[in-house]
Amino acid sequence: QVQLVESGGGLVQPGGSLRLSCAASGSIFDIYIMGWYRQAPGNQRELVATFTTGGNTNYADSVKGRFTISRENAKNTVWLQMNGLKPDDTAVYYCYYRNLVSRVTYWGQGTQVTVSS
């Protein structure tokens, strides 16, 4: 089992910034990827940013140039720096961890991000 603990959500005005963090613990396997999804009310969960199997990064078109994903492998932690936030970014943000051998995916509990004036 893998446990994911997220933090950093909150209420911010349009144009503001937030930094989300996600720390994985438990049965961490060497070969994995981590990233972020989000889900707004009435919408499907969508990819925000992730590391790929090749170690590169992939972003949703709607956040390119505003959001940055980073990681520290030694701490099994990923961050999502969100700048230039817009009301459309309002959603619950979920961290995920995927074991690339077993193909099992674990999800964090989600953290609310609200962008409003």
C-alpha cells in the first residue's frame, strides 16, 4: 500500500499563486510516476501535470506556462506550483502515484483550490 498526503490548497484571488505538495509513503517502488489531476464540480477528473515514464513532464494545455510540476525523488514528493490562477482552475486537486510494474495507481485524498475574488 502507498499513502499520499497532500497539502497546500486554499482560497486565492485571480492572478494569485498556490503551491501544492504531495508526499508518498509506504510500499514505494523504485519505478513509478507521480502527478496531479483535478476535478471541478460536474466535470470529469482531468490531467493537470505529470511526470512521464521517460522522466519528462506533461501538462494540460490549459495550464501550460502557468503551472510547474517538480519532484524530489529522495523524499518521494512532488509539488505543483500554480501561478496566474484563474477561476476556471477551481477544483479539487488529486495527487496520484502509479507503480509502473504492477500498474496499480494510488490517489491522495484531494485538496480544494478555489480561485475567486
